[in-house]
Amino acid sequence: MTGPRASRAAAPGGGDEGSEPLLSVALAEIMEGVQAQSGAVYLLTPGDHTGGDALEMAVKGGLPRSFSEPWERIPLTSRAPVADAVRERGVVWVSGDEEMAHRYPGIAIVLPYPYCLAAVPVIAGDTVYGAVYVTWPGSHPPELSEAERAHLTAACDRLAGRLRHAADEGHPIVPETYFAGPDAMARSVGAIEAVRMLARLPQGLCALDLNGRVSYANPASGELLGIPVSRLTGSRLWTALPWLGDPVHEERYRAAMMSQRPTSFTVLRPPREWLTFRLHPGRSGLSVHIAPARDAGPEGSSDELPPRRPARLVTISHILKLASALTEAVTVSDVVERVADEIMPALGSSALVVLAPENGRLRVLGQRGYADPQIVARFDGTPLTAQIPGAQALGTGVPSFFSSRQELERVYPARFTTPDGMSAWAYLPLIASGRPVGTCVLGYQSEHRFSTDERAVLTSLGGLIAQALERARLYDTKLRLAQGLQSALLPHSLPALEGLEVAARYLPGTQGMDIGGDFYDLIRTGPTAAAVIGDVQGHNAAAAGLMGQVRTAVRAFTAVGQSPGQVMERTNRLLIDLDAELLASCAYLHLDLAAHRAFIARAGHPQPLLRDPDGRVHVLEVPGGALLGVDRATAYPTTSVPLRPGSVLVLYTDGLIERPGADIDEGQAALADRLARAGDGPLEALADTLVGEPGVRGVPGVPGVPDSPGQRGDDTALLLLRPLG
């Protein structure tokens, strides 16, 4: 993001009593102008010690704010329509639930309903103030019309102007109370007569506001529901009536509000009366028609209608949170942590183990709840043919539920089971793409009766976990392959040269597969030495493979005694001949330790730094040529640089000095400052200081490669050289 950050300030009266609520009025104007069903305004908040810049919801209208609870605060770096709108400085349009699932799977899983969405940034000049989104039901055309786009853009520009004026005037903006939508401002002329008419009808009729609370109920509703109307008003149906407490019924309400389509369900009012609820949604709320089920069913139906209800969910919020969390899980350990955090508390289980098949045996991928890891470790390596419930669930694809240890031992003799301190278990086979990928074991400290509904839900959860686990195991496999390739291509050790102290570091980026094209090398050339550092474009196996070719070419051209400029020219032509479609930067030098000089050639690479023995730091202005792989005719001049004993020559890649939103010259200046303040200690300690990773541990076989890097968007290579006196 460029330009100054907007402070969290709003127009005069943004939160003062009796003043015009600027954000609510602006949202009403936006929604009314495009006939949107719902919308929200987000304000930009600057980052702090907990994270970077984020968008925080300031006001929402048209739907309950609880629908958007997971997105009350959205980091600017996240995948969300409003964040994308700010980063792209333009309108983001999502045409329906299929596109939402493709582009924003985390949102689609939590809100799996047919609706369209437009997100628009709120920007004035170079200052970002926030963003707005609006939604329509699935009946909206698949394209955003030019008139709608123009209205949204113009309205957000006007809002940005008001926010800028408010900020200039020093008026603080605060989030506003819930705004119900444009229709909430209207008042029916015949309201009193309408209420009298509804009171005379024999059917139960209720009105729910956008938060799901009963704003009106006629007397027939109270009679059918068995509760005074006074107790209904102001409360949610599913909290006022315990027998409506099944989350499935609340989910029907959510589905009706999001899709703006009528829906219905039948529920038993104890002890034996079945009622049908018909939900009719609108922009300002929802109307509910309540009638005995025999009146709503086919003619001649009896009082004893069979229940028509899906399996009871543990709770919808926990399942939706798990589904959303699993879309963000990358590694197997991430999957185990997400399942443990979201499902164990909801189920009341005390332990969790995830098992997977590997080479004909069970492997423990992770666990939660066992203080002694050896309790679980005993199952690691068990043959898949073993007569134990974890292996049997995996092999048959059939879940097993044991309410007590006696039940378990009736099926599996005690000699085949090992006490783990639990008293009840659920063994869930994890099936993805039609094949078993693991077993999820839930343990309960007390005996636990698994109802039919709970068994159905747990079995369904197994499918959700299986898909995430399959993705995570594939990622882990690719990651191990990538790290192995990276380890093989980087030098396993640097030669020890008399009169020269060296240190090197390689830090992979923390995004993607942790593999890149940065490299370094130190080459013995008789009494002298050559050093090289480079950066191949890209962060994938192709970049790493080309990096290996460049490193090999540099070594070959060095071996035949070519000058630094010639080595760069030959390597450049080789890349063009390979037609790799990737570019590379590089800095290459010969060291003449006897003459105390370095001869350097540079191909589009960051300038080296030199710290003199007295502590002064210089940026070496070494003339160079274009990136390798651009132009066959490019010349690379060789520059001679004095290199006194005790001085430190610093070669690095751009990952060390690039930071989001900062100029690369600022990063280079910051690196030079750290180098100047670092002192004259060993180069190994200096390398840790410069990469900002004190005490980093190395990947086996590769000197200076840490296995626990901090957050970096790009990989980094560093090579330090110090001639000794």
C-alpha cells in the first residue's frame, strides 16, 4: 500500500449522540442506489505489534452482524474481497457461490449460499480509508452492470472525501451501532390497522428483525408455540423455545436471509404436536408463518407425522469454524491443530490422534491430549493388518464407536488393545477421493454414549478432515522434495582457504514451497579464490534447477581461467541458449589475497558492501551489465577493488534488503547501518546479525541454512569474505 495511512477517524458526529451517523447514512445510500440486500463499511487501521494493517468492520446493514463475525477484522494481506479491492485499487466482483468457492473458499464454506458480492475501496488521492462491500441474492444477474459499478464507485469516492474532511478536522470516527438497512427508516401509514388485522387471523404470524429477534407476534403464535407473546418479543425464537434449539433451525434462518428465498421446516413441539414454520425473507427482516403440520401437509395426513430433520449438528459455529480453518491449514500439523482446537471442545473429547498409512504400517501424524507421548508412540509402526480399531477403521472404511472399555474389549480382546487412560472412543476413517488417507481417533475420559445423530455428524466430519489431510500430506511431500533439492544444489561446505575467513547463510522464503533460486559458492583457484552469489527468478523447482545449472557453468568457466567479465558473458550466453525463460542476477569476483584486491563483475545484482578495518562502510559502485538471459551481446566490465586485511566484503541477494512498502535503497542503507554497528567479531556471528536470525540452526549438510526462518516473502543468500593479515 502506498501513500499515507488513514487514521481511524470519522466525520463529525460519527459516534456522538444526536448527530448524523455518517457511515450508516453512507451505507444506506450505497445499498439503496443498487438495491443491495446487505452491506458493510470497513475502516483501515494501522498495524501494531500484533500484525500489519487491517480492515475493521465499522458498520453493517441488511443482515445480522453475526453472519460476518469471522471477518470483523481482515488483514490487508489476506484473501478476502475487501482486502483485494484495497490492494488492487478497484472493484472486486464475485458473481455467485461457485465463483466464491473458487476464489475465496474460506468464505464459501462458512456462507455456502447463493449470493453475489461487490467490494469497493474507499480511497481519496493516495490515502486508503477503508472499503465497502454489498451483496445481492442469487437472483442478481451474473454481471455487475455499468450503472451499479458507477454508483458504487462514486458513492465510495464521496465517502472517502467525507472521511478525509473528518480526519483533517480532527473528528474521531468510531464504529457505529448496527444499521438495519434503508427500509428500516420507513414507517407504514396503516401500521395500527395492520396489527389489528393480523391479530384476527388464526394462523401464527411473527416478524423477525435482521438480528433474528421477534419484533412482532400475533396472539395465534403464542397459542401455537405455548408461550406468552410478551416473552417472545425481543428474543430469538430458538433461544425462547428450547425445543427449537437445534442449530439446524437457525441454519434455515441463515439460509433464507442469505439467499432471500423462502424455506420451511417441521419440528416437534413437545410432547407430540408437529408444527410447520415457513420463513419468508425480505430486505428488512423475515416473516414467519406457523401452522400445525397437518394443515401444511398433504390432505389426510395424521398428527403423528414422522420427523423430517437432518442429523443434529454438534454446533453449526464449530463446524463452520473448522471448515474455514481447514482451508488455511497447510501442513499436517496444521490440520491436527485445527481439528483439536475446533472439534475437541465442542464434542467434550479429551484426546485426539491422527493416524495415516505408510509403507504398510500405521504412522502417528499428531496428537493432542496425551501428556505422555509414549502412550501414542506405541501405535506408531503398527502393521495395517493388526487387529486394532485404528487399523480396522482404516482398512474397512467403517467408523467404530465404543461407549466404554467393556464394549471395546468385547470386539477387540484386551491383548490387542493398550490402555491409554480413556473410557470411550470414536474411530473415524478418513476417506478422500475414494481412498483411505488416515484414521481420526477421539478419546473421552468418561464413558460416552454416541447418539445416532452424533455418529452421523462425526462420520461427516471425517470426510472434511480427510480432504484437508490429503492436501497437507501432499504439501509436506513436496516440501521435503523441495528442501532436498535445495540442499543438493547448495554447496555442502565451503573450502578453507589460507588467509581468508568466510561465512555464508541461506534463508528460504516462508511462502510457497520454501524453495528458490538464490545461491552462493566459493571456488578454490590455485593460490587465489573466486566467489559468486546469484538469484534466479522464481520460487519453484524450475528456478532451483536453473540455479544449479548457473552454478555449474560458473565453476566450469572459472576452471579454464577466464576473467570475471568473461565468466559473466559466457554464463549469459548459456542461459539464452538454454531458452529457460527465466532471468538471473549475479555478482562474481576473483580474490587476489597477495595483492589485497578483488576483481568484480556484476549482472543486475545488488551492489556489494565493504566495511573497512576502521568500521566505515561503503556501497561499492561496481559498473555492471544487464541480468543474465536478456541480451546475448551484453558486456560485463571487470572492476578492481582494494581489499585490505581485516576488511569485510558483503555479497547478498535482494531478499535481504527488500521489504513490502519500502524502497530497496532504504533496505540497503539499513543493511549498511547494521554492518557498521556490528563490530569486529567472528564472521559467523556477523552473518547472524545481518540476516536478523541470531543463533539460527543449519539444515543438515548445508552450512548456515536455518530450518526455522522468520517471516520473509523472498529467499535470501549472504556471503561474507574477510582477508586476514
